[in-house]
Amino acid sequence: MTSLLIYSFSFLAMVLSISTVVHIVRTSPLFYSHIGLARVKWRDWLADQVLSRLGLERESFLARFMKLVSIVSKYGLAAWAFKNLENLSLIFWILTWVTLLIVEIMRKSAQFHIPAKWENVSLKLDSEHFWLINLILLGVVELHIATPRPYGLASLIIFYIMFSGESKNTILAAIEDIVSSLLGIVAFLFLFKLTLQSTGVLAAILAAVVCVRAIVRAILGRTWIKRKFWWIAQFCLMTSLIIKSLEVMGAWTLFTS
């Protein structure tokens, strides 16, 4: 019981600390400004964080509740999966992505709690929905056409980590990005049967992945990724399917032999 509590607190501290760093980097005067080249003073930035409640948007209780359910679900699944990594199966990950897809659809529906005009309501899918659907599809393919090394599904998980999420300047968005990336890292570890000794090593890997993710998103542009998320998700799915096809045909044995 003591070891479980230590693990739980260390895992929570890892997520919160990295999320806080990400939020500060996204919003601090050193990296971000609302008025062009003019830098906002740290005192003004701190006051703005307090007044805006760390950038939390005003929304209905139901929408905020479903957002927290989504974050807690991803966090809980990542923590539990990392703790029991050797006992998991591919079916578990497929069911995990199905569960998250249901939660995200409920979260989308919760945004339209008592709308003023129903004709303005749009239930179109968001970026996270497309990514989860693609992971489920490729996971089912991997389940029925199993191969020694699931390079196709692993590549899609890498794409998911790098391109998913809208990277809003709120603390909840930072936490959600971190737990989503963490869940993808744990899934990647499972696919290649990798084991880590402690959460400290996992924290180092997560920090490195977040840095690479930030570089990729800075080069491509967060706004461009947000606008073209459908095309990016479909391109990544097709690329992963091609990798899976080459794997089924044994094309990768030429490089591994």
C-alpha cells in the first residue's frame, strides 16, 4: 500500500509539474505576447493569470465537468497502464480508445447545454475524435493481422502525440496535452514490450517528447495544425497503413536482418 501511494503521488507530481512548465512557456512574457514585439512585464502576466484563473474559459458546469472527466480518464488510464504494463493486451488499448472516444463525444455534446438557437448547434467531429477513430481502426487491423513488430500502429501513436490537441493557453489544456502524450508513450512502450524502472525515467522521456512536440508544432504552426487537423489525421492514417502493409509483406526484414 505504501509503494502504491508513493507511485500515485510521484505520477501526479510528474504530470502537474510538466504541465505547469508547459503552461508557463506558452503564456509567459519570454515566449508569448499579445501586443507584437512589446513584452508584457512578469507582474502583469502574474496578475493576468490570477484574474483569468490560469486562462480557464467561462463555460457551463456540464461542459466543465465533461472536460474534467476526459482529463481524469486519460490520466487514470495512463497511470494504471504504466503500473500494469506487462499484464495488458492490444484489446485493452482498443477498448481504451473506444472509451475515450465515447467520453469525447459526450464532452462535445455537453458544450451545447441549452443553446439559444438550435440551428446554430454544430456536432461536427473535433481533432481528438478523428485521432481516436484512426487509432481504433488501425488497432483492429493489428488485432486481426498480427505482426511481430507493430510499426504501423506505433507510427500512428507517434503522429498522435505530435499533432493532436489544440494547445490552448490554459492550464487545463496543458494538463490534457501532457496526459494525452503520456498515454501515447505508455501505449508505445506496450507495443514494443519495453519496461522502465521508475517514474523518473518516464518523466525524462515525457519531457523529451514534449520538447520535440513543441518544436514540431512551432515549425508547422499551431494555427495551421488546428485548421488542417482532418487532412493531417488522414495523412498520418494512410502513412501508418502503408507502413503496416510493408510490414505484412516483410519489407522491413531487409533492414532488420
